[in-house]
Amino acid sequence: MQQQALKAMVAWMRLDTAIKGFERDLKRRHGITMLQLAVLHIVSERPHIPLAALRKALLAHAATLGQAIDDLRRKGLCQVRTSPEDRRARHVSLTESGARLVADAPLAGPMRLRDLDGETERLDRLAPALNDALELFGLEDWTGR
């Protein structure tokens, strides 16, 4: 059992190191976070997406997502407009600069899963494995749920 635990710890540390390295590189090269890149990717797939739908797609807290989008707006990467149909609703869309950033940024991290073809068996195993990792590492209290 100790050998299996060590292998799992090493795999987790590799994943954690890679995610942190990707985020550092993303900030250095493009000035955005992984959450902001995820926002830009989803908005590129669904132009003029309602803010509520974006929040649901990312499982993000409203304040966290709001801060991410405000920063993207200040950087000229997206715009937020009031819906003509419902003045309470706001829609997010990319600017030309945002579209260029999506094209230039590496497709890595969780957003990459959306573009994998022919990997259904691996993806079917991945979600339960990640949920198991949360439980085994005792991190469920920090999932925000």
C-alpha cells in the first residue's frame, strides 16, 4: 500500500507543479489567469453568452467570476453588454484582442478536455478519479460547495 500511496503522491505533485507552471507562464506571456483563459475560450465558442450561463459553465462564484471578467474588460479582451431582451441580464463577448489571445495561448489545462476527440473512455475514468483524489487528499472542504 505504501508504494501505491507514493506513486499517487508523485502523480499529484507532478500535476500540481504543471498547473502552477502553466498559470505562471500564462500570466507572464499573456497577463491572464487560467480562469480568465477559460472565460475567453467559452466566450469564443458562444459569442454573447449570458453572464449567468458563463457562471454555470465554470461553476464559479459570482464575485470571483465578476472580478475575472472586469479585469478582462480593462485589458480590452472582452466586453459586457446589457441584454436588449432583459435589461437585468448581461452578455459577454470577445474583442478582437481577446480572440487573438485565445488563438495564441496554449490549449492546456481543463479547457483542453473540451477539444479531445476519441478519448471518451479516458474521460469517463478521469472525472471519478479526480473526485476520488479530492476525497483521498481531504480537500473536499475547499471545493466551494
